[in-house]
Amino acid sequence: MKKTSIIFLILLLIEGCGYAPMYSKNQKVDFYIQSIAFDDGDRDLANFIKANLNNYFSKNTGESFIINAKIQYQKTAVSKTAEAVTEEYNLTSAISFQVKSGNVNKLINITETSKIDNFNDEFEEREYELTTKRSMARSITSKLIMQLARINVN
């Protein structure tokens, strides 16, 4: 009986400690994106970023942001065989966001890199590159949202 009550007490204390995962709650954002324009660069990456930011275009009562972005995307060969056949590529996307809101004018630079192997089939390689771009766009979008939230707080 004593052991059971001690185990029950320990479980009760652990359960009531107040632990909650940091990002478990969807916190309400107090800003929205009025418009985003991509001056130049990779069209696929721009479309993926726009799609990821789609939820932030709805009108909230908070601060609004106007964003102009420039994308620099490069696919460079990292390693080659003795026959000069590329084995591995390095994908680099550098995006410069010019953010305007009221009297705030801020430049946010975000860079993402990834390595992919060369495929024998060009279609497979293109599809894998698109999947990698989609992943890069998710990462870039989350970093941009964190920066916008910081601007909104300040």
C-alpha cells in the first residue's frame, strides 16, 4: 500500500509540473502581409514561398507588411568523376527581403544551401530538385515569419 501511494504521488507531481512544448500552441500573429513581390530569380522558389505565406495574407487587426524580394538561386557542381561527369550539386538560394511597415524599413537576408546527387534520369533529378526547393522555401518562410514577428514586437 505504501509503495503504491508513493508511486501515485510521484506520478501526480510529474504530471503537474507544467511542462508544455515550446511550439505546441498556435499563437495568434498580430500582423499580416499586405503584398509580396518578387523582382527576379527562380520562379519555382518564389511560388513555393508565396504558397507558404498564404495564411498571412488575411487581414488581421495588427501591423501590415509590404515585402519586395530578390532571389538568387544557383546550382553548382561540387564533385566530378575522372571523366568530368558531375556526381554532386550544391543548391544555394539567397533571398533578400525588403520589408516596409509604417516607418519601419528593414532588409532581411536569408540563405539556404543543400546538396543533391546527380541522377541518371533527368526527370528524377528535376523532381528531386523541386522537392529540395520546396523544403528550402518552408525553411525560408519560417525564418521570415520569425523576423516579421520580431519587427512587430519592437
